Amino acid sequence: MVCTSPQWEHGRVTRAIEEPRNARSRRSRTALLRAAREIVEEEGVAAATMAAVAERAGVSRRAVYLHFASRADLVSELFAYVNEAEDIEGRFAAVGDAPDAATALGAFAHAHAHFMARILPVSLAVEREARTDPDAARHWETALYWRNATNRALVERLAAEGVLAPGWTVDTASDMLLALIANGVTATLFDRGWTPDQVGDHMSRLLRTAFTAAAQGSGTPTTV
């Protein structure tokens, strides 16, 4: 016969109750964020009110407030939700795994093209309303921060390996890279009928030509 303490039994019962409850809570939260994303993509950020999200998700407004204290919280959380839903870590894993900076640059171009093919509608909506909607502005500020951080890490690796092309500094190359991967550029290419593979191939060629010394016929290390 195995004797168990009341405390242990109580803990087991508590976990048995809380784990399904937590799972339901996560599913409800995900459903609300999915509804918010759909509204933003279809109608814009302004349309993503707490009431509209509740209606789209088939719940009460009170249920939305159980997960998000305000609309600002909801729109802010949308950034992390979209990235997770579209597997940003998996899509960009090849960038970090690349054996050298030039290869990483090419991997980034392809990953970015395919990732943007998935998130461009919501990203364009947020960018478009960032000047007039404070919640969209905070979301867009976060998006730009991480884009710039990623760009800078790539350029710093080029510089560290001595293959950043002459004429560039880490700052100027990072800024130019940010401009080249802007939503407007990607949207224009998709509107012209380019596939994600085509965007990735040509952007990879463009980035290597612009930013790597080897592509310009020089292996001279760059001083930053």
C-alpha cells in the first residue's frame, strides 16, 4: 500500500483542474488574436475594436477583456502572435545556421520573401495606420525595431568577417537594408506577379552585390 500525503493529493487534484483550464485559456486567447488578425487584414487596424474582435470570435466583450486589458494590449500582442503563427524562428533558422556572412545574407533574403508573403496584408495595414492610430503606431514601432536589429546583426557579421563592401559602414548598410526590405518594395514585386522564390533569388543577388566585398571583386577587409 502506498501512502500519500494530503498535500501531495491536493497538488495533484489542483493540477488536474488547472491544466485543462490553462489549455482552454490559451485556445481562447489564440482565437481572439486570430480574429483580430483577420479584421486587420480585411478592414484595417481601426476596425479591430474589442467589440468587433468579440463578434468575430463568437464571444462576449467581457471574454475579450479577460485576456486583454485594453485594445492597445490586443494590438500589441498581435505582433508576437503573427510571428509565432507563421513560425518566424523556423523560417529564419537558416540565417543563423549559415557558415558565413554572405551565405547568411542570401538565406535572409529568401526567408524574408517567404515570410512577407504570409504576413504582408497585416503588416501593410499596421504601417498604413501607424500615423493616425496610437495602437498601430506601437505595433509598427516594435516591428521596425526588430527588423533593424536583425539587419544590423547581419551587417555586423559581414564587417566582422571582413567582407562588408567598401563605402559602407555598419550604420549606413543597416539603414539601406531596412529600406530594401520595406513593405512597399515587397508589395510592389508581389503586385507585379513575382513569386516569393523570385523575390528571394533577386533580393539575394542584390544584397550580395551591394554589401559584400567579394561580389565587388575585392576581398579587402572593411574598417568600421
